[in-house]
Amino acid sequence: MRFVCFLFLALCLQAAAGQTAPTASSANADELLSRGIAAQQRHDYKTAIEDYRKVLELRPGLVEARANLGAALADAGEFDAAIEEDTRALAASPSKIAVRMNLALAYYKKGDMDHARSEFEKVHAARPADMKTAVLLGYVYIKLNKDADAVAMLAPLEPGHESDMDFEYVLGYAMIQSGKDADGIPRMETVARSTLSADAYVIAGSARLHRREFHEARTDLDKALELSPSFPGASTMAGQARDALGDTDAALPAFQAALRQDPNDFTANLYLGTMRLKQRDFESARPLLELAVQLQPGASQARLQLAKLNGMTGRYDEAATTLEDLERSDPGWLEPHVELAAIYYKLHRPEDGQRERKIVEEIEARQQKEGPAK
């Protein structure tokens, strides 16, 4: 997202009361200030900084020059110096809200979200109807994992501003992150359609996927990929949505695209490896599943699929060891018991196999009694 930086730019100097003509130093300061403003407006921040500092050598108490210096330093990426100058300007003129906004932006650009929040809150209190300040404050809340606070602050401001896509983006995202995804997703999809934003489509599609709304998730994620084929994570999630809808033919190239982009994508390796296993393409499945387990050694589903592969390729002892460990970790998980029962018979351990079959029957009976998972 792009936000406008509010610069407190002085356009002129007023002569001191009762003074009939400027002194030489005052006239020189006026000229330097005008030159600094012109340089800043053409984005020549180095020159602007030099001119503003010369002005302050001549007139240390000139708040306009110090505020402009802070803004120029922030634009040049010198955030600590900008914060120092803005703080000094505010000490001299506490009511200058534009200077406080510059200070908040300097903290924001530096990545100091705690101080940015404090300053943006003061600006928002002084300008409660200013939408740009509200958007920035909302984004800071999100950065600080205070999504519910962002919603509480932004939602009352929404009436009349539904066409402000920066505002709707931040409100929609905060709603999704705070568990109000039913309200946030439509807003994010409106932003995506209005701005043709791959980012917004991915956020909406990810939320839809989490809600198991696979048709809608696929639509959003496919649109994201049309706009930005290499958007991080989009191909993986598009593959998941397609796979959940039973469209393996479409899911396969999505996961392959994800792995071309990031060979260490855990989810893409797991899904593609599982697909190859179902196709009995054991040679292709093994490196994918082994890498998935290497990337996330504690991932139960990846370990289960690799155990299945080992069982199907004669590595019965390896398969049994993994399945036994999965059983201990989650005794109520049906699949490891099913697989282990078959493996025990292949290892000529019929008593153990019979025990596992009995456990399978007990779990299935319990699941039938409890009904489908909600």
C-alpha cells in the first residue's frame, strides 16, 4: 500500500514585530529556507538537508526549518536523525500536529511500531476524521498484533468511506485477522476487484481456504495468479483449493509452479508427494516426501505419507517405527492404526496386526457414534 507522507513545509517567514527591514542574517536565512524547500520538493534531499541546517545555524529557533529538516531526513532514510529533529521541533511547538505526524511516520518507517502507535494515536485524537491517519494507525495496530483494536477504531469511521480502498483494505484485513472473517473477506474482495490487487485476492483466498470455502478460494487465488503469477504462496494455496475440489489435474501444475518458485515449500512438497504416491509413482514421490519431513520433522501428515511410501516399497521396519510413533503421539488418529495393521502382517506379526485391527474397529465405532466432525 502507498501512503502519503505529510510534510510540514514552510512557505515564507514573517518579519519580527516592529522590524522595518530584515537583517542580513535573516535575509540569508530566508533565502536558504526557500532553497531548501525547493530542493525538497524536487526530491533532492541531500541539498535540502544542507540548506535547512544552514538556516538553523543562523536561526536555531525557527520551528519551520527544523520540521522540514526532520521530514527531509526521514525521506533520506535517516530515521534516527529525523526523530531527533521532529522531537526538538515539537518541544518548541507542541501544537504542531503536522510535525507530530512527521514524527509518527519516521518511527513507522524505522519499524518502531510501539512509538509510531503512540504518536499516531495523538494525531488521530487531534484529527479524528482524518482517514489517512486512521489508516496508518490501523496498519500499526495490525503490525503489533492488535487487530481487534484496529477494527474497534476503524469500523465506526467506515460509513461514507466505503469507496476508500486503502481504508477498506486495512479494515478488511484487521477483521480477517481478528476472527471476523465473514465481514472482512467481502471487503477484501471488493478491494481486490476495485484495485486489481493480487495481494488482496491472496488474503481473501487464504481466508476462504481456511473456512473450507474451496470454490470461492479457488476463484480468488486464480485471479491473484492471473495478476501476478509469481506471487509468494499463491500457487501453493491455489493447488490446495483445486485438490480439495477433487481437481487433481489442475492442482498438479499449481504445486509444480510453487516448487519452481521455492523448492523448499513444505506444503507443495507434501501435496505433490502425496499425489505421486497415489499415482504409485514411488520414484517421484520419495524425494518430495523426504524433503517435506526434513523441512518440518514434526509434521504428522508428512511422516504418515512417507511411512505409507515405505510400506508400499518394502521398507516395513521403517514404516512400522514411524507409525508406532504417530500412534503414541495421537492414539485416536485412525490412519496410523490402519496402516500399521497391514505392516504388522507383512512383518509376520499377526498378533500385533490383530490388535491394531481391533483398535481400528473401536475408533470407527466411536466416530460413527459421534457423527461427522463439525
